[in-house]
Amino acid sequence: MDWKEIESLGPFHWRIARQVNRSMKSDGEVFGSESILRSALADQSLQQVINVASLPGLVGSSLAMPDIHYGYGFCIGGVAAFPAEGGIVLPGGVGYDINCGVRLAATSIPVAEAERAVESLGYAILKRIPTGLTDRGHFALKKKEFQKILSRGAAEIVASFGGCEDDLERIESRGSLAFSDPGVVSDKAMERGLSQVGSLGSGNHFIEIQAVEEIYDQVAAARFGLQRGMTAIMIHTGSRGFGHQVATDYIELFRKRNLAQISLADPQLVYAAIDSSEGRRYLQAMNAAANFAWANRHLIQEEVVRIFETILRQGREGMGFRLVYDQAHNIAKFENHIRNGKKVNLLVHRKGATRAFPAGHPELPAVYRDVGQPVLLPGSMGTWSYVLKGTDAAMALSFGSSAHGAGRRMSRHQAIKFASGMDVRERLKAKRIHVFSLSGKGLKEEIPEAYKEIDEVVETTVGSGISSKVARLVPLAVIKG
């Protein structure tokens, strides 16, 4: 396609009309700056927006958020909705790391106090929490125990391992989606997942100790528990090998059963009817992987709390520790939306995108219902992160969706080549950011230059109206796989 085929709909909001490509059944819409759009044109992720717009039954437009970049079939930052009755589900619209997501906790620990202990905290977290491509875990679970996690998600961690019941209110969907059929999960997925609960993984996954540096919305920040000059903790990980195996199993199943019978611009977008046997089985297995991910982040949080308690010699209450929010990035969920003045039930796929529900939405925790949902946007390990909140405009424009982070602009191979000869740890230490990792190669894959400018992503997200700014957080320590 050509740049001339992209038209502006408003500030940081662009359309690819369905007339651009004969296969398109709906428009494509992208939120972002002109430079973000040009980058998406160059890396072929705009073509992926077009390909999704060619799928049958799409409701509204094929959407992409400001962190758009090329992904498996469906671009990262992509959002697509289909009717709950008679619609389709596609694993490529969720991705391999099912419910990869971000959790943020606030504390009343002054930044200066955290900085004095940052080396001890970082090394203790790296030692305690398994990172990288490992099947090592601290929690040897029996199959029945693991199945409880798949059924109950974060609630099972609170019941059996530790944590606060109140935290569940501040997790999307209370940290659990309906799962009642263990038979939809393969033995291989079970084997991969059993030892990985409570592990961080590799790639862009991290644990960060952060400083709350700037507050933009005093009312929302106070409700979220964020105070300028205090310490926060951000955790980014997903469903590990379990979710990857679930995706692998069902993409292969869909290809075998359906690929020959349907016409696709890209076979990676293979789909099934929601009400088909394979569609129902995939959604159940996806829910199990989502529950794994929420349990995983909850268990990691509790491990980090214990480390802070030991090193700072304070209890949870003394540290003012509280969960702000936990949100999913890669997931398909049944939601009610208003289309042409009528309420409709849709299956909304978000891949590298997150919910951004506004004040008053019935699915928000009661404590946030009058301010809106926290929206967490991590930057790279050398730049700041943002807390935003959902808006009414997001419901009208993007099915209540927003960006999920900075978004890559270099492949991992390109990043390693760019960072050749670079001492990533020392480079970041000069910025007073302490980095802890067992993999030098992993750090080079994740250099700040590999990501879009987080400020540009945030300004275009806010400028388009799909979220508004609440706070900015800067990294003190980063623990990477």
C-alpha cells in the first residue's frame, strides 16, 4: 500500500478505507503519530491491519494502537471484535504468550530509602525468582494443585500461598476466567507449566523497582495509591511455556481442520467459529492460560514483598504496599459494547493492547469506578513508564482499548547487532538505573533503542483521546530474564 491511501480522521487517528484492498470487509484504523504510521508502513504491520479487516464478521474496524509493530499474523497493538454469537475466534489475535500482562504495586517507601537498598533488593530478586528460558521453579506443584491454579487463577495463590484477598479486586476479571475442562489442555502444556508458576521468563519480561516522579492527575493518582517521591514495583510477564504450548496446540489444530476450507490473506490468521468444538476448546484452554498468568504474577508479587520485608525490615503494612492494578495484554474476552445505539455482546481480541475502560464501567473495581481503569504503559528498561486511565472516548473509538507499552522498533537480531561491544549494564548504571540479569545477550536484545519513544506513544495515546495521563514512573532497578 501507499502512504497516500491513509487518511486522517482526527488527532493521531488514521483510516485505511476498505476500498484500498478488494479483500477488505471493513476499514482499518490506527492510532499514532505520522512517524509511527510510517514505521508501521515500512515493517508491514499496516498490511496486517488490512489482513484482519478481511476476516468475516468483523465488527467495526480492524484497529491498531500507537505501539503497533509486526507480529504473528495479527500485528502487536491490534484489536478486533467479532459477534459472540456466530462470530469467530483466532489464536493469532491473542498470540503465543497468552495473558502476557503488567502488574503495578504502590508503596509508601521513600525513593531515597529504596535507592540505598537497591543493590541488595535487585540481587535478592534475581536470586529468588527464576528468570530466562528456565523450567526451574521454587514451587514443585502436584498435578491437582496445578489444576486448581488453572481453574482459579490468582485466587488460588491467595488461598494456598499467600497474599491479600483485597488484591483480587484490583486484578482484571479478579484474576480468573471460567475454566472447567482440563481435557482441553494437552499433557505437554501441563508438563511445561507445572514447574513454571512463579517464574519471570525472558525477552521483554521484567521486574522493576520504580520511583513515582510526576503526577498529572491528583485525584486518580491518590485513588490508585501513587505518591510522588515514593517507590513502586512493576511486574511484566505472562503464561510462560504453558500458554505458548496452548497456542501452539490450537494453531496447529485450527490449521488441520479449517485452513483448507477458508480463504485468508495470511494463513497465520486461521480461525474457527466460536461455537464450533475447536473454538470452544480453544477459549477454555486460553482461559486456563490466562489464569496461569494472573497466578504467576501474583506469586511473583508475593515473593518480591517478602524480599522487601526482609531487606528493609518492615512489614507489608509498614511499607504501605498495595496493588494498583493487574491488566492483560494478550487475550480474547466476551464484552458488552454499544454499536449503533444498541448493546451487543462481542468477543474482543487484544494482542499487545489493553483494556482502557472509563469511569462508571460496571466491570471496574468499585474503588476505581468513579475515576476509570488504571492503564499501565511500561517503557524500555532505560526509560520511564506511565500510568494512564481509561476514557469514554476509548469506548467509542477502540472498544475500550489502549496501547500496552512502548512497542518494539528493532527486532531482537537488529538490537544485538546495534549493541555489539556495548556494556549495557554500565551504560544504564551511568543513568542511575541498576540492571540485574543472568544473560548479557538478553540485555542487548532489550536495549532502550530497540523500542519506540515512550513519550511519543503516550502523547499520541492521550492525544487521540483513548486514555489520559495520571503519573510517570522512572526505573531504579530492572531485573530481566
